[in-house]
Amino acid sequence: MTSFGVLLLSCAVGCTHKPASSELFNETAVIPSGAPIQPLQWRVISSSIDAPHQTMSTLFGNDAAIDSARTAGHTAYPAGAVLAMVTWNQREDEHWFGGRIPKEFQSMEIVRVTAGADGKAVATYEELQGPSLQRVSAAGDARMDYILGQRASVMP
């Protein structure tokens, strides 16, 4: 058999394999269904990787947050903006050599910006961890400042 025949036979065998749903979709990375918001329906502001902790995070925003983040000279989010930083553990991508993709959901940090009594924007922070979305009562001021300080990613 020629090498062309081997290649043709390999393609024919490979084309008959019907992948399972778990091979097509990263079902382990799904956000728990009880989450108070579904940030995967929003647009992405930025993303980051924490290599030492082997996690990856994506910052999502609602329309008010996106409009503000993508405005030149953005300095602060307006009342009505909601941001959600979702963090997953990482795993190797079995379909892409060297690639890393989300594994299981780790946490969701939510920052809501509302109008205060004096009309100035006030931000609140909430963190939910693990598949049970357990509320964490840690002081989140530093994390809230970090999330509010994220600039929108710019594609060249």
C-alpha cells in the first residue's frame, strides 16, 4: 500500500468517528446553575492567567460595564455596571498540544456599581466559591479595586 493509500484510509477511518458530546464541549467548566447571574451571556472585558496557581480568569461585563470599559478615557464604571470575574482551574487541552483550557469552576466575584444617596457611584463586592456557590465573607476591597481597575483588552 502506498503512503497515499495509508493517508486516504486514515482519513476515511477518522471521518467515521462521531465524537461524544463530552469531546465537543467542555462540560466540566460550566458555571453552576444556581449562580445569581450568567456572565457567559455577557461580553468579555479582559482575561488573565495565574500560572503559579494554575487558574485562568475572565472578566465579563454587562452592557453598561462594556460601554464604559471600551470608552477612551475610561476612569470609573457608571451606576448600573455589573462585572463578574469568573475563575477556573486549568487543564491541558487534549485537542491542542500545549494549550490550556478551563477545568472546573472555582469562583465568581461580582462587583455591582449603584448610585449612592449623594449620587456618586458606589460599588459592592460579592464572592461565590465552588460548585455550591458558597458565599465568602472575606474583605473584598482589594479584589474589588483590582476588578474595577481592569482595562478592556484591545485586539490589534
